[in-house]
Amino acid sequence: EYGWLSKLTNIPGTIVTINYEPRNNAEAINDLSRKIRMFRGQAASTKDPKERMRCEKAALSQETALQRMDSGNESMGVWDITIMVLSRDEEDFNNRCTRVENTANVIGCKIRIMANQQKESYQHLSPTYPQIPEIREENARQYLVGDIIGGFPFASGSFTDSGGFYLGRDSNDGLILLDPWIRNRQRPNSNMTIVGGSGSGKSTAIKHIIASEYARGTKIIVIDPEGEYKDMCLNPLFEGSWIDVAGGRGGLINPLQIRPVPPDVDDNSDPVKKDSIGDLAVHLKTLQTFFRLYIPSMDDRLRAILDQSLVELYFSFGITWETDVSGMKAERFPILSDLYKLISCKSESGGRNAECYADLKTYLEGAANGADHLLWNGYTTINPTSGFIVLDTKSLIQMSGTVLAAQYFNVLSWCWEQITRDRKERIMLIADECWTMIDPRCPQSLEFLKNAEKRARKYEGSIVVGTQSTNDFLDPEVKFYGQSVLDLPTYKLLFSMDGQSLKEAAELFDLNDSQTELISSGQRGRALMKVGRQAAKVRFVLSDERLEMFGRGGGR
């Protein structure tokens, strides 16, 4: 286990020394080969099944080490570890000794008490004495350097990023300092996946991350389907912009307003506007997903006619395939009532597809004139200027799932435009409870989110996906994209969960037994954090003043 040695070296009231002497690799390989032959021979000759199993296991261990040295360029070394226990009274001393022995047993190590060599052992352990040959000979063992290095205290799964913010405490009560904007081979992006059941502490952790990043100058945008972030946003400490995008005043996002195609950027080049595809063509793909979410029952023939009608509508507004919409005002774009009028005229013309246009008119009635017109039928009015923006969709809970999914996607696409507008501006998008956008009949919504996660690193963006369970993401109809949405982020925080979500999380994130046990324990405010191949247990230890900043929404 990565960081295994830290369990021994971080026990209170102990002093630990670790001595290392390199070995010649050629000699070590010959020694391993000799041991393999010896153990294989003993396994073949013994009649005791238990002894045979022990020899075969030992031979396999030596073969694995030999293979790692031969193909992975690893080195062998001679190591000895000495632990001295300190205490002021005998009872506490005995308790600490017992703890050392129990900890060693848990990680598969054996403790040898140097009963008649206390003075020599102390000299061997002390930095002011040379090593004592008798002690070293008795305790020294051969290990691959990688096995020991991976267990050192400073490799114990704790994170102390220089310049990072305080996230929480690890299993040894050490501070975890995290900088999600570090980019390297092990951390290719700044995205996060945060999963946890109701009451697990997930919402508190997200708010803690928001407050920490906001203090570092990161712009925060939150899609809030459950009204959990309003109090925090309106706290004078944040001076945020709370916007009701569920039909509220000042929160309208016109789905027909074309968003500029982000410039193509490489890691070491300047942004270049692509010539191969225009803003209109890209936005038509976005609208196809929007209408699939809003009207899933529409057949392919009607969708094709809707696409034709949209192209005709944009052309009538002077927007063609070559038009660059950058800088165009919101009033230059058509709105849904314009589309409704165009389709209505065609339905009354008596043409060949008049009946299809009549069906389309019926489908669009609600968005243009009915209960949903306050959401989408109008020019875009949303124009926040603060560094903390909450887009609240809670009022949509009472509406149909298709309306909620379509508006969540509409808001998400607007947020993506904000991320790609300025390559140098750090923006963290919190897509909380984004399972509300998932419809098995329309996997394109998750495809959009997956592609946004892949490209966010090129625009100094971070997308944080929060959800109570993995079930909706791993539905067979959308699993191809849903699994990627959860797995692509470099940073994963897994809180308490159970049932199918626990089983799916263990498989998806490749958790071992102890990690699975941690997130099944039901402990509030504790999580497993995975960053690439590293993992650490996190306790979110926050002051009452810190919690007061977060307001009443969500868990505390």
C-alpha cells in the first residue's frame, strides 16, 4: 500500500531510524535466481501442503522482484528499521509498545524486541553513533528501493502543495494543502468529481472548496438545482450574484443566441480561430441536444424539419454559416417566438410538409407561449459581473424532468462560454447534482460535459461535478459518456455511500478493500481523496466561523 511505512513512523512517542545500503544489481539478481530455485525445489520435494504453499508464495515473490529489476530498471537495497518508544510512565510505555506491535502486524511487518541489546540498539539508532554491525546484521533485510520509498512518511498519501489551500486533515492528523491548478503528467487537469450520499458532508466540502478558491482569486460559477448556495452567495464576505434562471427576472438565457466557437488552443501556442466550421454550425448541434432533452418524443423526421427551420430563421436574421457572432448584441439573435411564427406560417401554407409543421407548432407552443416561455422566450438578460455567481434552478423542481434537463443543459452551455472567453482567467464551474441533466434517450448532454472536461485545462478552467450517486451516469444507455465524466477529473472526493452506488464507485475508481470500507462507514465529513495514483483519507475539520459563512442551504 502506498505510504504504508507512515503508519509506523507517525506513531506518537516514538523515534524511528531507517538505514539503507545499496546492493550491486548483478549480485542481487543472481541472489534472487538462487532463492527462486531453492524455493521451487523445496515446494516440489515437500509433502506438507502448508509448507508447499509457503515455498511457492516465496518463490513467486522473488520472481516478481526479479522481473521488476530486469524490466523496470529498479534497484535492490539492504534496509533496517529501528523504533525506539519513549514515555514518562510504565503504563503509557507499555500501551505505546503494544500500539507499535499492533500497527506492524496490520501492515504485515514483524517486530523483534532487542531485549538483551538495548544499549547497542540505542547507539545504532542515534545519529551521533556509527551503525552497530551486530544490530544491522540481525535486522537488515533486502527490499526493492521502490517498495521502501513508496512507504516513506513524505509519500504517505498526504498532500502539501506549495501555495495550496487548507482542505482538511489526513489519517495522521497532518494538514492537507491542495492546489488544483498544478498541472503535470500526474495531474493533467483541474477538474474534480465529488460523490456522496445525503448527509455525508459533500455539500459542506464543496462550499469549503468554493470559499478557498474564491479567496485565491478564482472566479466561481455554481449551477444550483437545490437552492443550497443562495445564503453563501449573498453573504457580504463574497458579494456574489445570485440569479434565478428558472424564470426569474434577469436570469433568461436565450437558447437561440449563438455562442462563439472557442478559439483552438494548444499548450504552447496562441489561440487561433478555426476556419473549418462556423459559429452557426456548432450552435445547431447544441440546439439539437437542447430540443432532444426538452421534447424527447419528437421523431427524426420532425427533428430534420426543425433543423431546416432553424437554418432558415437564422438566415432571415442575417446570420449565415460564415458569420462571426463575436461581439453581437443579444437583440441581434432570434428568439423562440420568432421560430414559432415561422413554423406557424409554414403549417398554414398548405405545403407538402404542412402537417409536420403543425405538429412542430404544437410541440413548441409551451416554450413560445405557454408555461415554459418565461424560461427561454426572450433575449438573454443574464449579465453577472461579480466573481461568485450562483445560477439557481430550484424552482424547476416542480416542473417536468424534461424542462429541468433542458434548462440545466442550457445553463451549462452558457457557463462553458464563460470559461472559454478568456484563456488566462481561472474559472471554477460547480455543476452540482448534474444528474438532473441526464436522459438515457439523449446521451449528447453528457457528451457535451465530457468534451468540456477534456478542454477545460486549455482555458484555465476547472469543472467540479457533484452528485449523490453514480447510478444515473452509469446507465447502460449513457455509460460510455457518463463513466468518462466521472473518471476524467484528476481529483476525486468520495464520501459515504452504500448499495449500488458503493459497488459502482469501487469498480469505477479501482478502490481496494480498505478504501471501500472507508466510504461505506457512514462517517460524516470524511472522504477518500484520489489524485492520480495517490490516495488519502480526508477529515474536513472546519471552524464554526467557517461553517457560518456557508449559510443554511445543504448540510452543515
